[in-house]
Amino acid sequence: MPDAQEPKPKGRRWRPLYLLFALPFIAMFWVSSYDRIEPAFYGIPFFYWYQMLWILITSALTLFIYLADER
Amino acid sequence: MDYTAIGVFTGLFLLVTVIGFFAGRWRSGDLDQLHEWGLGGRRFGTLITWFLLGGDLYTAYTFVAVPALMFGAGAVGFFAVPYTILIYPILFMIFPRMWDVAHRNGYITAADFVKGRFENRPLALAIALTGLVATMPYIALQLVGMEVIIAALGMHLSGFWSELPLIIAFIVLAAFTYASGLRAPAMIAVVKDMLIYVAVIAAVIIIPMKLGGYGKIFASISPEKLILPHPEGASLGGYSAYATLALGSALALFLYPHSLTALLSSSSRQVIRRNAAILPTYSFLLGLLALLGFMAIAAGVQSNPAYAAGFAEFGANFSVPALFLESFPSWFVGVAFAAIAIGALVPAAIMSIACANLFTRNIYKEYINPRCTDAQESRMAKLISLIVKAGALVFVLSLDKQFAIQFQLLGGIWIIQTLPAVMIGLFTRWLNGWALLAGWAAGIVIGTGMAASLGFKGSIYPLDILGYTLPGYAALYSVIINLAVAIILTPLFNMVAPGSKGRALEGCP
């Protein structure tokens, strides 16, 4: 079994840092904050580009937490 | 018939067929071992896992149905974006632990874990059956997605031969899955994803240019479709529906057997954590794809008589194929359609492998032939993968498509009922196995009842609390009841049957 590939397992415990993951949940559940047309971006209503932006934010957040966890 | 498009389409399809058969030799292992055939030997690295999970989670049906929902229902169809945002924090925090415990104990299914954790065979059986029943209609939907594409290519033959292309595609799928196991969809996913990225990126650049820009596209959408309706009176209206659909779907996703199969095939828990950060590229792609539904409205494909037959047969699901036919030259239509059709092969293969793993491990080995050898176990899994796919094909060919869609809707409500045992069970063994089983049964009955009260046409249940109406995803509401039942009954069952508490596992204290 390739267990030996991971001599020192990291990120195995739950950390307070993970609380940052509450952000996308709060943002997405707060529907009234983004159910609007203005401000539009290149003709794309706010509703659409704002949620697309959160894909990028959450991805960056995950990467940040991963890297912080690895240290 | 458009021979250029069909030619390109068939060529690409042949290419992946060859790849599928040769995949078995790639980093080859002993395919007579179930974890070699059914988990690819658990050695996929970050990149392959990215392709595999991308192809597995963002299925062909998703690529057809999400824009179709935008096309038909408007903004609510965009819930796919918050849904695919919220799955990754869940993946990052919860599932590396599942990989760990599965790896250390040789588990290949969620039911394996539940059996080890709670030592409760009926509960493990319930988890296995839920996975099987929820996945079957999902496989059928992939074939529906493929059917739409084949029809759009104009390969519509009459009478007895009308379903021939689908049957051929199915035989190809069945054969390479049987021969190569999980390595086949992993390799094919690489090709398919490159095609799909090219197709979607070209579409979201070129089509708006033809239609006069995004501003014009959105201007042609009626106001009630453009954003969610604002809540009025004592109802939270579309808002609670939108948010609960996103959360409920996100919680359910990694409980599906095919998601777990792909996760467990990765070579380390770090691979899963890295993928939680890089898989959102597919979510971004899906968001762009959703907008194609609006582009189809702006392009007016529905009023074009050339597509009337397609819309008559497939409804809104025909909107994206029609948009591609309308906007692109034949050869590129071939590429894009091949991307979607091959995109159906990947998840269908993984789903059938996942079902095969479940049946073989948790039903065949558990109840029918406990002393089977590794080779027998592996052979049984290969056989089951064939039966499962044949079942899905018969399902699609003989029953109304609407039935598959409704059944899949129910599948989402059912699979989430395994959450307390699987996801919460990873972190605590406080819950009693029998209480979990009671909760599961309550969730299944109540969730199905909610769907039945909606005539099985939707999954947004109008929950009344203290004079307020909270329309929300029935899966989420029913799993809350499931969990409440499990918590309340745990002290009771602990008293009646003191020996039935959960136990610590390696990697899962």
C-alpha cells in the first residue's frame, strides 16, 4: 500500500481556518443581495456575473486554505 | 443529413473507443482485483483526477439540461452555479477523511464504510440499495442526453432502426468499460474535456458576436425570466427555493456512488484537496454554458421551423443543439456534439462501475457468496456493469423520457438520506446504527411523500412554518427530518441494544 508516500500527514485535523469556508455559504444564501440587474457588466446583469465571480473567489479561498494547511 | 458533422462526430467517437480499449493497459494492474478494475488501482494523480471528476460530475445531461432550464424557466436554472460553488468546501473539509478511512481499510463503497463503522448490516444494505436505485436513472439520463445529440445530427432513422446509433454507442460503452474498468473513462475524460472546453469557449465568444453582444442577448429575455421573482407577502418565494436547491444538491453530490468511486480512485487525500481548488474551472464553464440557454432564446431557435421536430420531441433540451446548428459550420457542430456525446460516455461508465462495485461488495459478497475469490468478485462486477447499462438502455428506449427525469429527481431526494450515516458518521460515532436506519426510512418516506404531493413534477416543496411559506428543496427538508429522527432515537436504541454503538476505525476515530 502506498501509504509511505505520505510520511507526515498534514491537514488531518479540523482547523479554525476552515471557518473561512462559511463565506461562500453566506454569500450564496443571501439571495436578495444579488437578485438584481444593475450594476451590469458588459451587458451581463449583476445576478449572473456576481455569482460567477464567487466561483473564482471560492476557488482562490480553497487554494489559500490548502496552502496555509500544508505549511 | 449533414454528412460533414456526422463524419467529424463519428471520427471522434471512434478515437475515444480506441482509447477506451487501450486504457486497460495504462499503468496496468491485475484487473482480476476489484480495486484495480473498479477504482483504477487507486493511483490517479491530481491531473487525471481533475479530468475524471470533471467528466463525472459535470455530465452530458448537465450540459444539455442546465441551459435548457435557463431556456425554459429562466434565472432559477442558474442555481447550478451556487450549487457547484458549495460542493467544494464540502469536498475539502469532509471527503479527504473518507479517502483515508477507505484506503486504510480497503473500502471501495460508502456502504463498506457504514458496515465497518456501525457494524449494522441492514443499515449498510440500505445505503447500498439507495446508491443503486439513485444511480440507475442517472445513467438513463446520460443516454437521453446522447439521444438528443444523435437526433440533432439528423441521424434519425425510421422504425426499427431509429435507435440504432444509440444502441451502437451503448455497446461501445459497455465493451470498453467491461474490458478496462475505471481506467477507460479516466483516459477518455481527457479527450472529452478538451473538446468541451473548446466548444463552450468558442460558443460564448462567437455566438454573442453574431447576436450583437451580451447586452442584446439579455435585453431579449423577458423580465420574469431575467432574475428571480422578488418574494411577496408571507412567502420567501423563489429565494428559499434557489438557496435550498443549491445547498441540497451540493450536499447530495458526493454521496452518489459515482462521485465517491472517482474520489477513491485518487492516489492520496492531498489529490482530493487540490482538486477542490481546481475543479471550480468546470463550474465556471457550466456558468457560461447556462447562458447558452438565453442565447438560444435570443437567436429565436424555437420559432425556426427547421428545429420544430426536435423541440416537439425533446422540448427545451433541444435548445442548445439547435443553437449550435444555427450558429456554427458543420465541422464544428460535429466537434461540439461529439464533446457532449462522449461527455455522456464518461459518467455513464463511472456510474455503471460504481453500481457494480456496490452490488458486488455489499450484496453479492455480503449475502450471496461470502467466500468468493478476488477473481470471482471482479468478474461479478464486470457482469453487473453490463446489466446495469442494459437496464438503463431498456429504460430509455421503452419508457417515456419524462419518467427518467422524474425518477432522477427522486434519486436526489433518496441519495441525500445517506448523509447522516456517511458524512456525519465520518466525524462521530455517537449516532446509533439502528437510529440511523430509522432516520433513513423516515427521510425516504417523507421526501418521497413531498415529491408525490407535487405530482412528481418538481422538488420544490412549499413548507409552511408559523404562517410563513418557505418553498424549498424537498431533499434538504427531508434529510433534516432524517437527522432529527436519528438524533432523538439514538439514546433510546443505546438503552435497548447497548452493543449496537459505532466503533472506531483506522483513520476515523
